[in-house]
Amino acid sequence: MSRKENVSASELSLELPAAGKKLQYLCGPMESHLREIEKALRVTIQHRHGTFRIQGAATDGERAAAVLQALYGQARRSLSLEEVQLVVVENTVKSAVKKTAGTTADAMADDAKSLAVTHLHTRKTALKARTPNQQAYLDAIATHDITFGVGPAGTGKTYLAVAMAVDALERDAVQRIVLVRPAVEAGERLGFLPGDLAQKVDPYLRPLYDALYDLLGFDKTLRLLERQTIEIAPLAYMRGRTLNGAFIILDEAQNTTPEQMKMFLTRVGFGAKVVVTGDITQIDLPGGQRSGLIEVETILRKVSGIAFSYFTSVDVVRHPVVQRIVEAYARHNDGAPKRTRRLPNTAVKVSHS
């Protein structure tokens, strides 16, 4: 891979080996990824085989070339064409564009390489972080006893946490997985739910089941649930327990009270690892109750072995419109009276160990 010298002050040429499908995925369907870069950096990109002609201001052209090189580097390091589809997606393009401000092509390539560090051992062999914040989150989980993942919907907080739990179970690093959620209705009143206890709480825990089915397969998940190697439980049933040798995930933690958060965190036993995920912009607690997720950082920020990872709209890995929705609500809330503390700008805060 090589870049030619600038043809003029406002035009440069970039040559990338025409590696079939991988170059096709780099450009995106109907060259949508190229159009995204053009829109973000105010350049024009013409593409024929492996040659890209970039026109625009010199600085913007260099940034566009850096984005293309970084994304192509990710595609070349991918294990399969399926993984290329996971890597070269619109959120990755947008993240790469934002990160090129004030950086060189070499720095961009190094940053792209860092995204491929953590590969998880699940049924999805190509599963790994897609953004720098996701990589920081995985690193924090791997190196800390308790990790908090805080950010908007669609950033992979819960899915990656479950993937890390499955990976730990597959490697025999833990003996079981315990997945916990508070049974709080999202602004609705469902009334009486028929059935036994499991049937009553299942609707609240369905997202966790979905992640397990995706990562382990339906049959294996059912076997592990039957053997209680994987346990899914409402938060209210955690009191009085001590969980040793378990990977424990508390999902939707913004809907815990401070008392519930303290109760949950004190369930941790020997050889256990804990991940707490939540979105403080979507609190469903009734009657204006305080969220335990909001105040927990103030209380635990100096406790060793605990990390706080934060996500933004850049990390959204669902349909691109979800990212735009998150950004629109953030802009709206910026103009409204503040009811909760804003998240810091840092991707990860790690307490002193």
C-alpha cells in the first residue's frame, strides 16, 4: 500500500491493492462509505479499481486518505469476509473521520490496528470491538474486578459484556454466568402477568436471552440454563446471596435505586467479575427516585479494582439512524434544564489499583 505525492495543493492520489471483496466492502454499498467521507471532510473522491483520486483542501484530502488507509488496513487484517462486513460499517467510518483531526496517516493506521486486539471466543468467531471506546471497555473488563459501562442505546454495552462472559466461561475462567436486570417497566403499566415466576420476569430479561442465543446458539444456551451454568434473575432476588467464581452482569442499571446498587455490588464473591451497564438518559424509576447508577461513580471513584467506561453516539452500532436519534436527543437535552450530571468526555476512567 502506498500513497503518491500530491498532484497539486488540492488533489492527491491514493493507491490500494484491489483485493476483491475487501475493497468493495471498504467503499460500501453503492460507494456509501466514500460518500460519508466526502460529506464529513468536504472532499470529492473518485474511485477506479484500487486508485482513489481525492480533491479538496490539502488538509481535508490528507485526512480523507488517512481514513481510507485505516479502514483498508482493518479490512486486510480481517479473518474472513464476514468479519470485513462487521469492521467496515458506517459507524466505523464516522469514528475514523472524527479521529483523523490533527493526526497523520500512520497514527490512523496504528489506531485501527488497536481495534483488533481483543478477539472473543464465542460462536461468532469474528466478534471484537468496532470502536476505540468499545476496545477500552473490553480492556477495562479484562483487567478490573468491577466495570461500569455507561452510554446511550445501541453502543454494545450489554452485548459485549455478555460476549466477555461467554468467552470467560468457554475458557473456564469462571464456573457460571449470572445475568441480572431490575424488573422496571419502561413508562408503561403492564398490570398482572400470568404464569409462574420465570414467566412473569421473562419479558424484562428477554434482551439477555437474545444475546445468549446469538453468541452461543439456541440449543447450547438452553442446556446451560437447565444446568444453571447460566442464570438469569431479577435484581430483587439477589439479596442475601454471595456469588463466587461467577461472571455477573447487571443490565439496565440506571433503573436501580442507590440501595439496590449497594446490595448488588456487595454480592461479589471470590473469583468473580462484575459488569454493570446502563444509560442514564433513559431512567424509568417511578416517582422521581434517584438512580443508583448516577451516584455510584461519586462513591466508588477512588476504590481500587473498579473502572468506568463511557460511550457516546459515535459508538452506536445499530442502524445509522439510531446514531442520529441519539445525537438529536442529546442536542435537545443540552438546551433543557439539567436533571442529571453530564458524562465526562473521557472514554474510560480507571481508579488507582
